[in-house]
Amino acid sequence: MMQSWRLDDGRQTLVLAARRTRLPEVIYWGAPLPSNENLETLAEAHRLDVTGGMLDENPDLSICPEAVRTFPGQPGLILRSQDGTPLMPKFCYDSEEITDQSLALTYADADNGLRYTAEITLDPETHVLTLTSEINSATPVHLHWLSAPVLPAPQTSSEMIDVSGRWCGEFQLNKTAWSPGIRYRENRTGRTGHEHFPALIVLGEGATNTQGEAWGFHYGWSGGHRMVAEELPDGRRQIQFGHAARMEPAPHTHFKTAPLYAVYSSDGLNGVAVSYQREVRDRVVTWPNGDRPRPVHYNCWEAVYFDHKLDVLKDIADRAAKLGAERFVLDDGWFGNRDDDTQSLSDWEVDVRKYPEGLHPLIDHIHGLGLTFGIWFEPEMINPNSNLFRAHPDWAAGSEDQILG
């Protein structure tokens, strides 16, 4: 017996299939398939041959690969009971909820009191897949690792791209050739950063910016995350994203991943970029007037740094307006005693030394030029040399001897 599910949006097709009551595998994710495609035949074509010297059956590369089913790679879930005993879940089909553009598949492990739910939604306008995994347990358990629903990487790919960087060196692209084993990226800082960007692009053979196949993955989480791109001994490949491993300090009965946003493009890297841009602008960040064009803005930072003088800033605003700017942004240096970057962060009062009449004279001048006014501040940051820190040192996160920067 085989179960199958598919999602389509005109640009791509995603097909999942499962033997008997097992967790499903993604057996196809790519260019649109005919509506009458025989999914059972597709599943048989997807299955690897069994030859001498192998197990009698190739373990499923399911949406949550299970060690109990002799899966040879990174499992999709690692749990311990409250007393520390490793759990080996074996999930079987329980129920499903299906719409034209979404699947919610629930599987149960009665022996361990566990339920696993995978939700997959395909947006027909942005062409982005959104995938989450959820675990519910009858008793508290320790979570070591939970991946969002696992997607395969194509065997027609020879390399993958992930991103690293630092301040003034952001978004450095790293191309890595596929080979047996794991490409592993993990961010354990508890915050996002350029060092470990939570994304991956898998390139089809010969893909460029404008043509060829590309598969994009982005984990929608601002804390620590983990990425696994693995090639198994039999040549199959899997992509896993989830929260950083072993970050749950106490046992719980409920765990859920952040959304994994996945994209298929037949138009190279540009197709991936366009889908993610549309997802962010139309779905993630919802502006009150989202159709309004974004204004061209001028930022005064490099022109004045901390040396704010009203007449100089007015002159800069005049020049910016003549060049076509539509917004003037007043950057760092307008508050506290902010004469350099070692002091006054968190003292968000106007510096009366620089602005004895407040900011209104500058704002009125900018509005008179037909520009809107923007202002820079960084509410999550604080300097030890600040009035707020001196009054409330306990509000600062981190240990007293942490390295500042």
C-alpha cells in the first residue's frame, strides 16, 4: 500500500509518498508535473535498487528520518526521556488535514507517547514552501534536535552555496562541492548575525543567475540555528534546518521548529531571490500601505559621523533634495553625550549641546524641502558609560565580564 500527496502552484510540484503507514518521503520537487502523473510509478522510479552487499531495503529518507528504521545519516529527531534514556521513535500514520495548497500530516508513536506533525504550505503567488515540524509528548522529554520537514537535495547538483561574513564584509558566498558526509553550519550565539546566515542554495548542474535549476532554503528564526546538508553513502542527499542543537535546558511536552522557507526556481539564482523578496514584502513584513513605493533616502552618517552641526546638516539636506532624495535620515550622534561609540548608547534624549532647540529646527527644514524625516536608534544596545546603565546595570544581558563590542 502506498499513500501520496502533492502540491502545485504552476511553477513547481512537490510530491510526497509513503509505504504503508511510514513517514512520507519527498519523492519529487521540481518543475511542474502533468496533473495526471502516476504517483505510484513516480515513487517506484524514485526508489533505489538493492544490490549485493546491501541491506534488503534502502532506509527511507523521510521528512523526519528515523534511526530506528536503520537510517544511516543524521536523524530528524533526537530525544531523551526524563531519566536520560535515549528514545527511538517509530512513527506511524495517524491523520491528515489537506487543502488545495497545504498539508498537515500527523504520525504517532504509541509506545513512547509521541505525536509528530508536519505542516507544509505552498504559496501560489510567491512560490514559497513553508514547512514546520511539531512534537507533542504525553510526558516531558529532553529535546536534542528537531528538524523542520526534511527535503532532499537533487543528485544533479554538484555544489551548494551558503553565506558567512562580518561587519563590512557581509554576505560572503561560500561554494562547497557535494561529497559523502555533512556540510554543517551552526549558530549558538542566540542571535542572528552575518557569521552564520540561516540559509542555503543548492545549484543544479550549469545553473547561473538567470537560468537553470536552483533550490533555496531559509530558516525563519532569529536565534541559534543549525543546518545539515548531508550526502549519504548511497548518494542520496538531505537538507535539515532547526534550532541549534541541545538548547532546551529542561524537559517539555511540546516542541516546534521555526518555519523553513523553501523555493524551487527554474530561472537560476534570480528566481530564488525574487520569490524570497516577494515572500518578505508581501507576507512577512506587512506595511500599512504596502503598495507605496519605498522612498529614496539619504543617510548622513558618513558625512558627519558624531559631529552634528545644524547648519551643516541643513546644507546636506538641501543637496540631498536636489539629487532626488525623498527621505533624510539623521544617524548616530544626536542623543545623550554621544561624541564617540564608547558612550551614551541607551540615553535616548536629544543632546542639547548639539541641538539646543531640539530636533524641530532640522525636521522643519527637511519637511520644507518636501522630504520626510527618519531617525536612527538602536534600542537593543547599551554602553556601560551611559546614564541608563549606571541606573540599571541589571538590565544589561550577559555576564559582568563579557567582551564588549
